[in-house]
Amino acid sequence: MIETQIAPMPNAHAPAPHSHHPERGAPIGVLLRAWRQRRGRSQLDLSLDAAVSQRHLSFVESGRAAPSRELILRLAEHLAVPLRDRNALMLAAGFAPSYATRGLDDPAMAPARAALELILRAHLPHPALAVDRHWQLLAANAAVPPLIADVAEPALLVAPINVMRLALHPGGLAPRIANLAEWRAHLLERLRRQVEATADPALAALLAELAALEGPAPPSRATHPPGGILVPLCLDTPAGRLMLISTTTVFGTAGEVTLSELTIETFFPADADSAARLRRLCGDATA
């Protein structure tokens, strides 16, 4: 199954929630406690959901009892632990990883590659791209290159391209984004939520880097369409200004680490003029 989600409008002024970051290589009990605290769950609450006694859960977290493989998987499921980190939990407890990790070029990933290519092609003439967990570009359709070409710093287009950095860097797309304050606040808040959800140190470093870049202050009042549902991207291009809205697609039932971390970003024109300009840009790119 593929789930499609529309990113919610962030509160740009809300403080980031407190994080509980486990140490890499920590004992299984310490890791489980850190994930429970990050999710804001009490031992009693989690034990009821996971069908385990609170006493046993307490003993597991303190290192007085060793959890079974089945219990770790059950707790990880109720705590929405990413698959990559579920493997880390398994290793910390002395078990083999439960989820395969393959590159997209692995023969076993051929069906996933075919599905990805189908989605990207079907979205033409509108832009669509796929990124990994660190926002590195994995694939894009023909509508994307005309939008990112000729940036001031060509190094931002050298693989691996980081889409977040390309969007917010002064040498990237930032000067072309007419509503940069709003779009920047939207992307940074989205990244903050990912850091909170995953405790990924690479994402935390990316967030710190991008937050430190020169940029406008968050808007005091949103300028998005009435209702506050969507954050548009207003991008100036050689064909004129594009008003775009975006959706996020993930593989909701992925049982493989790489596939579970893959995100497809699809952009749609918010008005008829943008739709016409996208058709022109895409036509020029594929001519």
C-alpha cells in the first residue's frame, strides 16, 4: 500500500518539543526507555498496549530482565520506532536484525523501482521527486531539472543533492522563492519534527546547518490561501512564477528499511497560469 499525506501547516513560532536521544550502542533497556520517553508514554500506558506487565517493562528498562525478540518487536510497533532503529534495538539485545536493508539498485528492489518510476512519470508535466531519509535526491521526473538549473552555486547540484539544502541555501533556490519566509518556516518545522521522531544525528546536524543560514524571519501572519490548510511554494522560473502545492507519499506497509525511508514529493499547480507554465517548461525539457 502507498499512503499519500498532505503536510499540515506548521506553527512557525512553537518551540521544538523536548527530545530524548538514546546513545548509539547503549543497552537495550536504555534504548527502549528513550523511545518511550520520546513518544511521551508512561510505563503503565505502554505496558497495557503491549500486553506486558509494568513490572516486567520496568525490569527490562533497568537492565534487570532481558526482553525477548517478540517483546522488542511489539514494543517497537507501539512506539512507532523506524525500521532502521528497530534493527538497532535487535542488535542491542543480541538478536539478528529483523528488517532487510537493500539499495534501490538491488535486484530484489525491482518492483519498488518500477512503482517509483511509474509514479514519477505519471505525474508529468508536474514536478515529482524521491528522497531518502536525509533528504538526498534519489530520483526525479523531467519537470524537476528546469526548476533547479542555473543556481548560483553549482556545487549544490553535485550528487548527492540534498533537496533541503538546495531549497534554502542563498546560492540555491532561496532567491527565487517569493514567499521564502513562509516556505523556510514550513521546511524547518518539518525537519524539526523528523528529528524529534527519529533522533537521527545526521538530520539534527542538517537542521542546525539550515537554521543557521541567512534568511528572513518567520512570518507573523501566514500568507497562504484562506483556511490555513496548505503552504504554497511561490517559485520564480524562466517561464514565470509558479504557485505550487505539494503532497508527500510514503510506502505505508514497507517491510524493508530503505523503502520505509523513501519519500516521494509531488507538486501540483495551484492555478491555471502555473499549470500552463509547467506544461511549457516540461515540454521544453523533453523536446
